[in-house]
Amino acid sequence: MGRGFETAEMAQKFNDDYTVKLNQKQADGTESVIPEGSGRNSLKIVPPSKCYLTLKPGDTAGIPLFAGVANEFSGVQCPSNPLFIYGLAKDDVVVVWSA
């Protein structure tokens, strides 16, 4: 048996919860893109271009998110508070999966 492969029992069930078309406040990083999620264990965020995930509105520095791929956060790296994204434009679309 090889290493590095998840079995079906180990795989986390992700739901395609929502697709967000950013309004101007979300694009500016002053309105949350991802709402509070106290029961959240994992997140996958797929932005259209490089941007930054922040914990506070108006922050211009944060965790880099890479374009076109699922940026995954789980366990202690997965905050339950509302999340903000800085560095995208109005009408950009962000896909978010949660588990």
C-alpha cells in the first residue's frame, strides 16, 4: 500500500457552499466574503487571481491565496470568524467550499 493517498474513510466531505461575485466593499476588503462559521473544520478558497485572506476588515496584508487553485485551511489553521479578501476587483468570482 502506497503512502500519500487518502482512503474514502479519511477524506473530508466538502460542499460547494457558494460562489461569491464580489461587490465593491468585498473587493476593497472592508466587507466579509466568508461569513462566520463556528462549526467549520476546513475551507477551500479558489480566487481568480492572487490575493490575500485577512481576519480584519481593511487589512492589506494577510495569508496569500493563489489563483485558480483550492487554497485549503483546516484544523487550527481554519478560523471560525468572518474572513476578508484583499486584492481582488469588483465582480471577481470566488468559489468557497467548507466542511
